[in-house]
Amino acid sequence: MVHLPRGVFAALLLLAGPAVAATPAAPPESPAGADKATAPIVLANHRAVYDLSLASSTGTRPVEGARGRIVLDFRGDACRGYTMQTRQVTELTSGESGTRLSDLRSTTFEGGDGKEFRFNTTTSSDNQKAAPVEGSATTDDGKLTIRLKGTPKPITATGPALFPSAHMKRLIEAARAGQTTVSVKVYDGSDDGRKVYDTFAVIGQEASGSAEAAAKADQDKPLQTGSIAGVRRWPVKLTYYTDGAGERTPIYTLAFDLYENGVSGRIKLDYGEFVLAGTMTTLDLEADKAPEKGCAR
């Protein structure tokens, strides 16, 4: 069954973010003389809708058609934590297996300090529902502890791991600093909730603006108007691997434009034998509110 792992979409925050203001608010200005590379990262509260289509297909049993939709609903800040609701419905068609319909729904909460994560995921394939996956995870002193509902003993993993919003912030920090690669472990509760992923991101040069917008005039139109059009962004290619050592085949690769406020555009999901393209059709940004004293989003 095909689904989009949440780790990107918190990168899609990964695709960071409830429908609110229709007019995007301008990002808060940094204090005079402040270094843009060290200014606090503010993840925008937003709701984004992406329509899915088939970009390419290879292999012995190629996918001949695909359509679907992803809806992301993200809000929160570093004081209250971050909540994200995601739904992805995908229909794949091939000559051999016919049409398959998958439906993924997830709700997550991540502590603002990046040390706590809770998740609830339900999936179905061709209207056959799988058992829901629900649990929580904490990270402390380089150790990840996972607790799954219905599993009596916790699962532990060594080595530092980031949850989705913290991963998104790490990518933005690296892009601001001009770094071209980021390699970290990520836990997002996807699949059976037991997996920790190794990720490797390649970050390209900051987008130039007008020339690129003209080249993609028919794609991601909500990102081409209002204040969002002036937000810094970088092309990112993010690859997920199973946790381990040695040479491994990627599980999937996500390519997208990473905006400095956590919004994502120009999405491509590469599952190996086929690639899905995600075009943003709706973006609702919440007007920025003053953060609590001593706390930024």
C-alpha cells in the first residue's frame, strides 16, 4: 500500500501544518542587524492541499495511472508544541493488478523542545482497514524510547533521533547556513511505529525568484502570490533508508522546495518503481501571533 511517510511531511510541514486566514501574513522582521542565519525559525501555522499525479513509472509491473490528494493541517509553536493532521488518499492503476485505493490518516503531537512525540495512524487498502497504530516516543541523552499501544514493553533505540518538526528546523538551519547535506536519524511513528529511519538530505542553492516562478507558472499557484512568494526557499532532496550500516537501497526519496517558514512546494515522491508529483492547490496561512514571552515558534 502506498502512503507518504510523515517524516517528510513534517518536512512537508515536510510538508510543517487548520484552515484560517486566506491572506498570508508577512513574516516577522528580525531586529536591526540580526543575522538571518541565527534568527529564530518560525514554522507557519497552515493548511495545504496537494493533488497527486503520476510523474513516471518503471519496473516489470509499471503503474499506468495515479491520482490522489494530500491534506496537511499544521499548527503550534515552541511553547505549546506542534500538532499536525495528515490525510493522503491515493489511487494507483496498472494493467496487471487493476486499481488499488489507499487511505492514510494520521494525527501527531510533538513537544516544542523536540523531546516528546505522540501519534495515531489509521490506514486502509481497497476499503479494508488495518489495525490502527498508536503510541508515543521520547528522546533523552541520545536514547529513543518508543511505547506502542497494546505492546507491554517499550522499544529502545540508540543514537540521537529527531522528530518531524525538529527535523524540519534542522533542514532550515542548514539551508540558512549554506550547508549542502544533512544526515540524521528520524522517527515519525509511520508504518508499524517501530522503525527509525536514517535520512540524507541534499540542499541546493537558494531559489532566485522570478525566473523560477515563470518556469512553473502552472504549478503551486498559491505559492506565487502574497507574502509567501517572497519567503526564502531551497530545493531539497531527502532520502529515507532503513536504520543500519553499510550500503542500502533507499526506501523512498522526497524532493521538494523547502520554504523558510516550513511550507513545502514542488513535491515529488519517488518510491523506486514509480514517482508521484504533488501540486499545491490550496494554502491557508494563519496570521502570525506574538509568541509567549521567552518563546518563539
